[in-house]
Amino acid sequence: MKNSVPVEQKSLEPIAGGGLLDRRLFLKQSLAMGAGAGFALSGYDATGADLPPWMRTPGEPFSNYGQPSSHEAEAIRWVSANVGAPGNGISWTPLHKLEGTITPNGLHFERHHNGVPKIDPTQHRLTLSGLVRSPLNFSVEDLLRYPMVSRTCFVECGGNSNAGWHEEPIQTPAGYFHGLVSCSEWTGVPLGTILEEAGIHPDGKWLIAEGADAATMNISIPIEKAMDDTILAFYQNGERLRPENGYPLRLILPGWEAVLNVKWLRQLEVAKEPVMARNETSKYTELQSSGKARQFTFVMEAKSLITAPSPGYRMKGAGLYQISGLAWSGRGKIKRVEVSADGGKTWAEAALQEPILSKSFTRFRLPWRWDGSPLILKSRAIDETGYQQPERSVLVNERGRNGYFHYNAIVSWAVAQDGSISHVYA
Amino acid sequence: MSMPRHSKPLIFSQPSALAFALATALLSPSLMAAPEGPKLGHPLSQEEASSQSMNVFPDGQGLPQGKGTAIEGKDLYDARCVSCHGLKGSGGSAEELQGRSPLAGDHPDKTVGNYWPYATTLFDFIRRAMPLNAPRSLTDDQVYALTAYLLNINGIIDETKELNAKSLPEIKMPNREGFVKVWPEGGS
């Protein structure tokens, strides 16, 4: 570790309970992490006889498509599928194993209703029909010639975090609780360009999108969103879509629940009214304690969680740590994230990693000196509309516990004296 | 299988160019801001385009010719659906389809009988997606019959009631008024 500017004792004073430190600390000064920490870890003498084998023999050859290190075998999606129908289920993004804001393509969460279709792009067509001046169809090759834009945004399943409604807090790594959300840079054609070519009749208020999978999944999208910021996406993080993410083309509706972001898109029918498909009536509606259900709850409200430390981690004794987590909002930019290390009694503002993008993952971080005693960590997001992520008791009080979808309450992690982390309702 | 056909005339078929130009002029400027493309779309006739749609709307638009009753549907259900959905729509590994328990109770099953707001949704979904191991293998008559059976075991229609493109959209589901639209009224 380089010699650092002497740290003013004042800046090491906690600014909130539980040992939370000023968010600017890591930005301005390098902190002494503990005497000699940087040196004690030296495992070998680079000039001596105990060189590791990878420094004595030539390495592996080039590869056509790179793969993660074999030492990172735990950074994988967990799959939960129907035993009788293995193509019907989900897989989670391991948020607790990732840093930064972009989800690697192979770790983007999945929800399939009847498997991943192997689509030959030369045979695939997109049809525009219904209340349009001229019904059209397009080959994939046609569409790839259209002017494209790139947009970074999260995609979140309406059912993400649904274990939060459970009576008892689920004990599982953070990604396998909250990881039906991922964030990518999507590139494609603004949907409005294609819709204007077909010409929407003024009575056309809804777009019924349909995929070319074995579920022929259909769902209704308001025309305003389709014309606003919806993208007909062909690329994810620079490469063509993976089959499980909609190859050869899918919809991206920034900030809106993922079921509307139809994969393997084959048809858009313009209609006066929603089709009232299974996935907008029987599913993706939220039954309230009154017996009435909320329908067309498209926007994913602000949410945040601490990914490090989180369940599965073990703190290595008292000392300085960095709290790191993710925040996002379907209504726009994250304005502020606050962290508590005393169960919500006091809060400290976290540092937000630039650039802060609308409807995207925002990484927050905060230095923390843990004194080794048990405590409860929480984070709460506030978006640019002023909306603040609610406490669980507030959400449950408002919505009941039968809604299943759209759970976005504050997440609490208990740190035990032995350094283990568990999920609690607090 | 043959392409599904609309049994009703399209609500919008061949508008005149002038009527369309007047109509699109009413759209707000913000909705007309998308970048111009190379216009490579291949024109389809309205008939070609609608013949490719499988969407069945609550008013019956999109329903094909055909008919079926719950009596016919029962045998079909027991052969094709029971392994996942259980006897009489209950107790299987897949969704509970039968039941009328109150929705305001603790953890109610959301079934066809107590939750689904439109009978047309059953036809739309079964025809496009069921059964999971052989989607698109049912004839339109079979889909009408299975729809009738599911409505019958939920006490909504008699076992002899014939469902077709006219009678299906006329069925009022018990939970038809059970939904509050969050969008667009006031935003969510």
C-alpha cells in the first residue's frame, strides 16, 4: 500500500450509528486498512524458487469466446423450474457475486414460459397488424438496417423479491432473493420508427406483443410507452442477443415490468383495448387484502439492497469495510441512497457511482468501521421524483400479503457477532 | 394446423388515405418524434395480417369458428390436462384451476372461478400455449370444449352449454369487477 496522506482523525468519526463513515472518505484518501495489511498477503517471492506454476510455463492459447475463471464457479444463475416442464421457470442473477452496474450476458436473469426457442433468424418475421394504415412484415435483415440507439437500463421481473411477502424472512444469498433483475446496455431500433411506418390509427391505444416461443406469449402494451422509449432490441452489451434473452429480437421497455419486454418478438397487433391475456389478468396482477386486485402496475418502483456484505458472507472481524449495493427506479434516476447500521434509527448518505443513468442500476458505496458487535444494516433509495423506498411494515400494511408481485420494501441484513449475515424483518 | 380465422369483421379495414391523414394529424407531436427509417416493411393485406393473429379479445374479436361443451371437454381434460392440473382442476403440480374461495381471505388460490375476469382469456391461452408438452396441438373445437369444461367445474356454466364465437364472450365471470386498473388512471 502506498503511503497515504495522513487521515484526519475527524473524518474517521462515524456520521451515523453502527460505525458508518463519511461517504467521501474512500474517494479522497486511502485509508490504512490495518498495519501491514498489504504486505502480509505476499504469498511468494517473485525472484525466488517458489514461483507459482503459471509463471514457469506458457499459458493457455487464445479462445474464440472467453469464459470466467474456474475459480469463480459460484458466480452462476440459480435455476428454479417446474420438474414436469423444465422450460417453465426462472433463473436468478447472482447479484451478491457481482460489482459495478452491468450484468454479464450469461448471468442475466431468465423467465421462460415454455423453454428457449432455437430461432433461425433467416426464417423469423416481425408482423405489424391490427389498427394500422398498412400491415407490414419485416425480416430480421430488414430491421438491422434501421437507425439504432443504445440505452442502458434494468429489466426487472414483476415477481422479483416476492419472498419478501413471506411470513418468515427467507435465508438465501441476496441474488437468489432479489436477482430477477439485471442491467444491460441494449441496442436497437426505436419502436416508434417501425410503428410510424405502418401508421397507427387514432383508435389504436394498445399494442398486443407476441413471442415466437412454444408459449406464443402475448401481452398488451400501452401505445404511449411504445412510442416513448421502447426499443426493438437486437444487441445486449454489444453482442447479439443470447437465445435466452430473446434472439433475434425483443422489446425493451425501460423501467416497466419485464413480462412486457417480450422476447423472440414475432407480432405486434394494434388494438383499441388490451387483449386481457393470461399474463395480465391471472398473473402479474396483485391481489390486495380487500379482495380487489391491482392491474396494469407497469412501473417498477424504486428499490435498493446491500449486496456486500449480504447473506453468505462472513465478516472477518472488526475493522474497516466498504458497504456496496444497488439501487434502481423505473421512474427515472436514483437521487440518493441512505444506509443505516443501527436498524434504521440513523442514516448516512452513500456515495453514488457516476454515471447515474435513468431507469438503470446505480451502484452505491459507503465506508464502515464495524466494531464487532451485532447490528442491522439497511439501505433505502430515493428517486428523482422524490419517491422513497418503503419500510416493509408500511408496504405490507398498504398492500396486504397476497399480492405476490411488486415487492420493493427496504431490505434488512443482521450482522451477528460471529460475522455471519442473515435476512431479518426489522 | 390451419390458420385461425376471425369470425367477426375487422373493426378497421380499409380507411381512405385522407381519413387516415386527418386522423394521424391529431396525434400529439411528442408521439411523432421517432427517427425516420428506410421503410423496408413488406406490405400485407389486412386479411393476411389478421389471419396471422391468434389474439382473442374480451369482445370476442379473434374467436374462430367452432364449438364445444363441457361434456366433450371432460374426456379431453382427463386425457391431456389432468397429469399437471389434477382431477377436476385441483391438486396438480400446475396452477389450481378450480375453486371459489373468497379472495379477501388468507392466501387464497387464484383460480378460474374466483379470479379470472374474462372467459375469452381461457380460449386465448389454451389455444396458444396448452398443453405445455404439445402446444398448438388442439383443434379449435377442442379448445372450446376445454374452455367449457373449466367454466363448468367452477359452477359458471352448465355441462350442456355450447360455447362458440358468439356465446363465449357473453359469459360474465364472477370476478369481472375485481380489478383496479393502476394504469393509466393517475399513474401507478
